[in-house]
Amino acid sequence: MTHAYPFLSAEQKKELSDIAQRIVAAGKGILAADEVHSMAKRFQSINAENMEENRRLYRQLLFTADDRVNPCIGGVIFFHETLYQKTDDGKPFPQLVKEKGAVVGIKVDKGVVPLAGTNGETTTQGLDGLYERCAQYKKDGADFAKWRCVLKITSTTPSELAIMENANVLARYASICQMVRHVHSHTHTQCSSLSQVLAAVYKALSNHHVYLEGTLLKPNMVTAGHSCPRKYSPQEIAMATVTALRRTVPPAVPGVTFLSGGQSEEEATINLNAINQCPLHRPWALTFSYGRALQASALKAWGGKKENGKACQEEYIKRALNNSQAALGKYVSSGDKGAAAQESLFVADHAY
């Protein structure tokens, strides 16, 4: 029997809980703007050079979108580079995001590495020095963090080793984050294995005495694999997803912020809407933490050209408003799909 020696005061717990609740307040979700390495392919698609200044200019367009977007975005996930960038007039990006009412987050893992003795499975590195990194990020304006674990789904995976290793890595990460009062979110790839994986994750979080009210979960929806010949309806996806969450995610968790996982912009919105219309009881906020599903049309509209800045922002605002409505179960498609709304965002062998 393990014994907990509490390290969080009542005030610190309230701080963590308040941050989490702000991120997933009604109609709000997360803009995942922590891509840097994957930006190469995205910029290539619009014939723009993947250089720091271009990334800054593009992020600036998103972060300076007008106030229509404010009720939609509760948090923004930054990459290290982005956290220290500024607008053309010298305002730090974190300050800009906070002035619009959103919470600043930061990706803190160091990427996936092979897990020996498995069939191509991985674990995530970055625990070494994490306390010091998180403490510095907290001083520099970040109030939540993201950590990604990846589980390979085949007929023989995920293995017990991969599930246990990644669950424990996530729990240790979460514990470290809360020591410096970061709300943490974490993510997996999954399908029918979701219940098994999440059960292991929450057991590990319990073992590490993580304060669940100061956490968010970022999983995939339960969708069919890209090569699956059967097309499942949004209602079927919603029922499978909510059922898996109900069996594993404690009600103490404030919210589940889904990643889009290769769905098109419109699919991601429609499926999120169906999840929030699911007739099953849902004790958590169920919302979005989208990167490509908020940005694909915006990026295409921008095309790397300054004169297209307003068009880029309009596409981003449109997607944010749509997903805000979907987070409330009130989205009705207008037929105005956007520059890339129907395009598949699937990338083969990408670890979503």
C-alpha cells in the first residue's frame, strides 16, 4: 500500500483546477500551435520556405485574429520557439494570447524513441531536466503543458510493455508539471484499445498521486483506421468514443480535448458535434485541441503572402467558431466549407 505525502497546498490545487476549467470553459477549446518540424511539409504545400520568420508571421496572423475568436479559444499550445517570439510591434506572443483571454501552454516532451523488445513501438523521452524546463516556462508565461505518447495499433499491438511504459512516463510527467503548477494534458493514438490504455494511464496517475482536477486528457476520437473500408457515421464514432471514456476517465477530470488525428476540418467538427450530442452521460467537457483541423484552410488561404493575411484570419475564425459550436453540440453545417475543409489531413506513418 502506497502512502501519499501531499506536495500541493489547497491554494495550489485551486490554481491548477482554475486553469484547467478556464481552458475548457463552455464553447472553448485549444489551438495546437506547437508544430515546428511538421511545418516543413505544410509550408511546402503552399510554396513557402520553412524558416523561423515565416513561422512567426504565420503564427502572428492566428494570434492577432479579431475578437470573434476569443470565446472559442481557451488555450494555445506553443513550441519553445514560439513562446519567445514577438509581434511586428514587439509584443511577446504569450502576452498577446493572454490579453485575448486564453491560457498559454507549452509542448515539453522531446519526441518518441524506439522501445526495445517490441514490434516497432515507442516511448517518449524528455523527463530528464523536465522540472527545470517547466519551472522556467512557468516564469515565462506558460500555465499548462502538453506531453505526447504514441501507441501503435495493429492486431498484436499495443503490447503490455508499451502500455505500461507510456502510462508511467505520462504519470511522472504529470507529477513534475504539477510541482511547478502546470496543468498538464497528454495524448495517445488509439482505436479499440482506448479503454485498456486509459485504464492503465489513470492507474499510473493514481499511483503518482496526481491531482486529477488539474489535468486534461487529449486523445484521438475512436475512429476507424485510414485503410478501413467501412465508413462509420458520426453517431457511431460518438457512441464508441464516449463509451470508452465513461469506462475509464474519472469524473474529476475537467475536460477531454480531442486531437483531430488526420480527419478533415469538416469531419473533425462534425464528429465533435456528434460526441456532444451523444445521449450517454458525459461528466467532463468534451472539446477540441486541434492543429491542422483549425488551420488547414487558413494556411492554404495565406499561401505565404502578406496580402492574404486577412483571408487567412477569416478561415481560422470560421473554423474556430464552428468548433466552438460543436463543443456545445450546436454545430449546423452551412455548406460554406472553406479552402481546405474537405481535404483529408491524414499523413501516412505520422504519429498523431
